[in-house]
Amino acid sequence: FGVKPYMAVGTDLLFAAFTKMGGTVKLARSRHIDWPVVLNLSAGSIPAALITLYILHVVGPASAAMQSVMTNTLGGALLLTAAATLYKALRGKTAPVSVAAGQEAAAARPRHWSLPLLFGALIGTLVTLTSVGAGAIGVTVLMLLYPLLPLPRVVAADIAYAVPLT
């Protein structure tokens, strides 16, 4: 449509910030959000997003090199999103619906403490460059890192996590 990549990304992130904020408020009121999960991912993604923004500022988002990086990264992120959506569709049908009493604390613990930081940094960079990643990719990462977390709580954490990121 003739829109520069940095303008499309910025507009999409602004829209996502407001829409996901409404969803987060509703999910927080119904107590579906596992805040430690959100904080773990945010600890990796927010610094990565800020570093990526700084690099964009220094290089210039309208430069030919940066626009090439953004469009190529967008293509890769969209392919990754398609794969993540397929995984979510296949895995989501077998995900646990509820966590047994006493397992709630275990459900909010990742496979390893460093994984949310690493995957959060990757998602933070992807979202900053492309505005893609906090949705299907985020849900898939959460399903992999927190296998005991029920799918409704995974989705709630993903929506809440996207607010500070966007």
C-alpha cells in the first residue's frame, strides 16, 4: 500500500497497545493472569526492545538498510507465526484445562529460569522490528516454557505480556 515499514510497525504497535490493554484489564479482574509469568518474559523482552529501539534511532528507521532488515525480519516472523499457529492448534487440543490443587505454583515455573529471559529477548526484538511475535509466537513460547500452565492462563499471560512490550 506504499506505507513505509517503520510506519506500519509503529501504527500496529500503537493499536495493539490499546486493544491488549482492554483485554488485560478484563483478564486481571477475573484473575486469569499469572503475573510472575508476565514478569519473567518482560524481564527479557523490554530491555531487548529498548536496545532495538536505540539501534533503530542510531541507524535511522527510514534508512534503506534498516527497511531491508525490517521487511526480511517481518517475512521470517510471519513464517514463524504460521508454524507457531499450527503448533498451537495441534498442541492446544491436548493442553490441560485445569491445574490440580498444589500444582499452581509449579505451573507458573518455567522449565529453566533463563529461558523466559532468552525467549523474551527474542520476542522483544521481533516485536520492535516487525510488530509480529507477541501473539501466536508468544503463546507457543509460553506453552513450551510453562508446560503445566493451562491454555486459558497461557493466553491471558500472553495478552498481559504484550501490553508493556507494545
